[in-house]
Amino acid sequence: MGLDDDFFELGGNSLFAVRVSAAPRARGLASVPLRDLYRTPTIRALTTSP
């Protein structure tokens, strides 16, 4: 997965989005809100969104 690859175009779905969102939290990091993942489905967009 590259910086500009769309999570959903690569086969991501709502169940996998929940897992992606929770994975950082399981490691003691900030989680990715599901709303942000749906609005900005690329890594580059997630890192540059306010």
C-alpha cells in the first residue's frame, strides 16, 4: 500500500476499517477515528488532515 492508494479501492471494508482504527491503540498510540478513515482513505490524506 502506497501513500496515495485508496484503502477502499484496495479491498478495505468496514470490518477491516475497525481493525485498522484499533491497531495503534493496542500499541499505546493514538487511534485513527473511523470517520477520518472514511473521509480520507489514503495515508497521505490522513497525515495532512487537520
